[in-house]
Amino acid sequence: MAARLTVNGEARELDLADNALLLDVLRDELGLIGAKRSCDVQVCGTCTVLVDGTPVSSCCFLAHDAAGREVQTVEGFALEPLWEELAAAFSRHNAFQCGFCAPGFVMTLKPLLAERRLRSRADVVAELSGNLCRCTGYRAIVDAVCEVAGVDPS
Amino acid sequence: MRSAGRSLPRPDLRAKLSGEAVFGADLAEPGMLHVRLLRSVVAHARIVSLDLDAARQVPGVVCVVTAADLADLDPMWGHYVRDRPILADGVVRFAGEIVAAVAAETPAAAAAAVAEIDVEYDELPPLLDVTAAVAPSAPRVHSGPPRPGFACPPSAVFGDGNDFYRWRVAHTRVEPSGAEDKLVTVAHEYAFPAVYQYAMEPHAVIAEHDGDRIRVSSTCQHPFLVREELALLFGLPVDRVRVSVPFIGGGFGSKSYTKMEPVAVAVARQAGRPVKLVNRVEDAMVTTRRHGMRARMRTVADRDGRLVSRDAEIWLDTGAYADNGPTVTMVAGMAAVGPYRWDRVGVDAACVYTNLPPAGSYRGFGAAHLQWIGESQVDELAEILGMDRLQLRRQNLLARGETMIPGTRPIDADLAGDLAAVADRLGWGPPLPGRQGRGISVGVSPAGASHHSQARVELRGDGRVAVRVGTQEIGQGARTVHAQIAAEVLDLPLDRVEVVPTDTGDTPYDRSTGASRSTTVAGLAVQRASEDLRAALLRTAVERWGVDPAVATLAGGRIVAGDRSWAIEEVGACQGHGDAGELAAGGATMPLFWEVCVAGAQVTVDPDTGQIEVRRAVTAADVGRALNPSLVERQDEGCALQVVGNALFEEMRFSEEGVLLNDTLLDYRIPTVADVPHEMACVIIENGDGPGPFGAKGCGESVFGGLVAALVCAVADAGVTVRELPMSPDRVWHAIRSES
């Protein structure tokens, strides 16, 4: 079945199975490998992308439900100034290790930072509890995000 | 020092944050097929029949592979014990064992074909517990004696029972005095659960077999051992097998040794085309895990607070195939001893086959299993003796140069100093009121594994330097640290040094990425290779430009001699070689170094819910020299969070039939950001006493031994005694109820 998606600002006409998952379409059809597959059950957050600006777990999101909507992956966000700011803070803190979870964290954070919805460290912790990281102790991630959000890290 | 010793940012982070970094599942080959596996749904059975006809009819299917297709090979693999068939041959020994593999043009076709395979099982009673497996009447999981694998130490001795490997130490330093009435004894039984590493990236392999050559890209921690194993299995010389490794999305041991590569290569061989095999979490969970364990321990002290003797019996459940079980068993046995000046020690650790999924390496193995047991017994003795727990440890702790286990390297660290540093940071003092508690623990674990690491450092025409070393970047920051070492020796800015991904066809040999060896052992090879390159550059300057060798030096990318200087690239392409073999010079005893496992914790226990809150976690990174302090802290913090999971709630649960029940992240919970201890402190201790570059020694695993133990001791100090992990709310709640 044909579907028309806008991915990272570019209109795409695709012929997709009814049950095609957005994650598979992004990775296998469009070659956008930034979104990763891990848990498959919306727990880990590493497949997070934005659909009309809202983070979704693309591993459990039907590609047809993104038809006519704007999809942004980390490859798209990486071209924006806010990504630069976030990446610089994460680098200063050596906040990630293997980095497999990093694109998911970055995409979860984009609307939160853009809309200035992080007002305290507690907010950061609450909002990131849907993104798993097995390497770090999370602390450096939270510290870096507090810095970008301009909130007290304590 | 300009590069080494500084908290420099990781050069690989931008690529990881932008999605550019390529991981195993991101790879593709032209003409590649997709593999899906049929796994056994029962824990122990004979395969009566296997009907593949319908599967072969599914459009897009290229081949369906079973054990019958491997008749021309010796299809048994395993680096320590060659006990594992590539595909189940007539019998399945655990729920999850690979029975058949399908290669198809699309993943969907492969999955559809797997669903069409019809297997008839004749179920056999499964052995699901070490106690059942070592009973004299228990059936054998494997018939016939264990066959040593290609990486089995020559000294290993195997038995015929399900407890096929034992590590023992029986040592008497001082004979019993006869004053036994003055002694106090603590003795209990303990259990540790099977847990899942959960590297976020499940295993992924791309394999190609064109008859006389094998090419594999794999998410493996030990590509050189995988190359050796594949060569052996498929009957090819080692130089016809080439293994390359992309970025790895976490390992923690789950990607050590060989895992999914044999079945991927077997399918590629049958298909005659490249194939891609990517695990899902439910596959990864039955590929490898941490050993569950049962143990008995007895510790004796005299009334003056002298630790007299310790005895332990340990049974580690390695599942249906040995994987790295014997090594885990040895390290567990060593951890059971504990770093104290005993009169007598007797430890008997057994590695036991069961019909559960295979268990292998997971960060801090052995120490994670045993240190909490020994340390909680020290605490109990302190309580009986009315002594301060820290003081009891101090007066019995081994000093630098004393031997813990005969025949092993003497203690090479200042354990008392490490313990004092943690106690100080934790705030050791009088007992805390209510359901609060403090714990502290000390231990050591053998690290380094092997001195077999080589490196090559190449100066390129553009003045940049490439480091070729076979350590894998699995998140720990090895590439950053190796680049820092080369930059330090060559006096270059870090951004002129690049550590190149491994391809066994081109990268110097490195045994493995594990045992906290990457900085110490592979790092030493990088240091020596950099020094060799440095010497070659200076020698060229002397020969070509008549420079005085006494004054020639490298500075900021230039060869400098007095007021004359040349850019290093003017020398042209040049390279240096290095080897860590010096670590084994003079017949040094193993291990290459002891990783120090010292940590402290403070907790609060909620008596109504059984919930444990970690108020403070203090870890000691006794690293000799911190080549990148920020990365050292990140290692300890990350390990601390894994400990929170292992100690407080993670547990693989199996049905009464031996089938894994919690095989998704919905049911198998790992720590989230909400589980971070209120306060985490990593105390870095730099005594310059490591055998690695600039006096460094490894880190990253020690927190497992240290902090599990500190948490158990802290919870006991808060009034709740738990002798079976995890200390989950239900278990803690029941323990509180049973006291009153």
C-alpha cells in the first residue's frame, strides 16, 4: 500500500506492507540507521523518533500512521543548532559510552529542550525514565542535560 | 603529561550522537540474505522428527539448514569445552537451543518459513538446578568426557559428571592450635540468581563463506579468538578467515568469545551468499547470561578478632554448554577466599551443567557472586565479637606483597589505603538509627587474562597517526585511552591520532577485550609501539639531517633539535611495533594484576514495602594511574548502576519446565535513571603501581564485587539479613516479617 511520509523534511513515496513498522521503514527502506532496535516493546527508547514533533517508539509505531505527517530522525535533528549545543554538553561530560542509546535520548530531549519544559533536575529524571542506558550511571547524562536546559544540576 | 592523565572528551561521541556511527545491525552486503532461527521450546528432548518441506516452499526462502547439513564438519564448538553443536543434533539441551536456520530474501520470508517448520520432540526430564544436577542419580547433560576447546588452559582437568570442572584451593599456613573453644563460627547457605547482561545492542553478524574463505563482521569482543574458532570449525587455515568489528553497542561479557558466528557462517556456506543474522532481546537472553549459583560458606575467627579460617563450597550453573563457565568458576573460587591473612582456607568451586541456557562472562564475574558472601560473614563475626566491622577488616587485611592464594601473584595494591579512602568518603561512624545501614567491603579479583596484545602505530603522509590495536571499542572508551597513550608518547594533539577499527586481516593480534585488560595490556602494546615509532622518527632525523641524538626530541608534531625542527611527516610513512609480552617476562605469576574491589554503601529500608533506597554508593578505582579520570568515573558509575540492578531486582526466572519466563524488557527490568543512588562517588586512587602504561592498571569491573557486597552489608546493618539475591522488595519484606 502506498504511503506518503515526510522524513527529515523530504517527501517520500513508499510502497509499504500494512503492518510495516516505522523503525524498519526508516532503517531498511530509507537507510536512516540512527534509530536503533533493542527491546521491541517500547521500554528502552533507543528507537525514538519524532512524529509531528512528538517522540514515539518507532519499533511499535505503524509506518502508515505516519502517513501525511512529519517524521524526524536523529540524522535530521543533527543539522540543527540545538543538536550542536546538546552534543557539546554530552561531550564535555563524556556522558555516553557505547552510544547505542544516544540517538534515542537525543530525540526524546529535543522537544523538551525546544519548549523549555525542563525546569529542574527532577524534571530531567522524570522525562528520561523512558530511555534506558546500560553503560553509564545516567548521572553524566542528567548533568549535561541540566546544563543545556539551564537548570540547577543539584 | 599532556594527553595521558587528562579528562579529555571521547572523540567518538559526535558520531554516536548524530546516528553516523555504524553498529552491527546497520551493516549490509550486496546480495545479502536474512537469517531467522528456530529455537527449541522445551528444555530437554530428543528431536523425533523435523519436517522442513513447508518451510522450503515459502517464497523467498533460499535454504533451511539443520544439523544434517553439517555432516562433513566436526560441528562442535566452545573455546573452553568443545561441547556445543552449531545446530541441535538429535537432542535439545535447553529451551532456546538453535534447531534450524532459514535464509531468505527478506526477514519476513525467513520468519514465515521458521513458523512452517514442524518439530516433534520427545521430552526428557530437565535438570534445572545445580543441586539436582549434582545428585548422584542425576542423568548426564552430556554423555562422554568433555573435549578441551582450542583456548582451554593445558592445566585444566575435567570430570565426567555434570560438575565437569572444579577449582579447588586447600591451604594451611598455621595448624589448628587446639584452642577451638575460643573460636566463633559463622556458616550459612547462599544463592545468586541468573541475570542478563542486556547489552542494549543484541548480537549481529554478517557472514560470507565462499568455499575456501570466510569473511565475518560481528559484534564480538574477541575477534581473534572468533577467527581461530571459525577456522577450526570450518576446516580452514586461520589466514582464510577474516573478522572485522563495527562499533559495539555494549558487551559486558555478553559478546565475549564466539556466540552467533558459527550458525551464521554455516548458513552462508549453505546459501553461497552473504547472510545477516541479528538477535532480538529474547534471543540474546538465551545466548548467554550470568551464572546462577548456590554456595555454602563457613568463616571462623578467634575472640581477639583474628580471622582464622574459611571454607566454601560453590556450585555455578553454567547451563547446557560450558561457554566461559570454568573461568567464572575459578574466579569465583578465588573471590571466596577473600584478601585476609587466614590460617586455613578450603574452597571447592564446581561448574555444573544443567538444562538452562548457557552462562558465560558478565562483568565482574566471580567477585560479584562471592564477595558479598564472604564480606557478610566478616560482618556477622564483628557483630558476635562486638567489634567495629571496619576495624576487624583492617587488622586481618593482606598487605602489599603478601600472598592470598599460593601460586598466584602477591597482592599488588594498598588495600588498607583503599578501604580507608572509601570509609572516609562514606562517612564511617557509629550505627545509624532506624532502618538505615552502612556497609563496606574489600576484595580482589584476578585481571588481565593474558599478555598477548600487540599494536602497530603508523605515521601517515599527512602527519596523522593511526593506531592499530585489536581491542574493541565497546563503550568503555578504549579508543580514547589508546589515542591518549600514543599522543602522549609522540607529543601530538589528540585529534591527530586515530584508533582504527579491527579487521583481523590487518590488525595486530590481541587476545580479547575483557578482564579489564584494555588499558593495561593492550595499552602497554600501544605505548611500546608509539615509543618504537618515536625512536624511528628520531633515528631518521639523525641519519638524514645529522641531528645530535642527545638533543633530538618530538614536540607538537615536529622533530626538534635545538633551533632546528621538521614536521614529522617530512620523514615519510613510518611505523612502530609494540608488544605487551614483557608483562609475562621472568615467569611472572598470574594474574597480571589484581583488580581491587573496594566499595561502600548507605541504604534505607522501607519496612512496609521492602524497598531499598541506595542513599550513597562509594566506589574505589585503584587504577595505578588514571589515564582519563572522567572515563574512570564513568566506568565506576555505570558499573554501580548494573550492581543496583543485579543486587536489588534483576533475576531471570524459569518455569518448572525450564523455559525463560521474563524474556522481554517488560518483565526483565533493568535500572532506569530513577534508580540512580542519591549520591554516587568514585574515589580515584593513583599509586602508580600498575603494570600498564605510566603505572596504570585496569578498572571497570571491580565495582561488581565491591558494591554488591557493600549493599548486602548495608542492608544487614539496617536490620535485614538476606542470603539470596536479588534483595527484591518481596524478599526483603518477607525477611522483615520473619524476624518479628
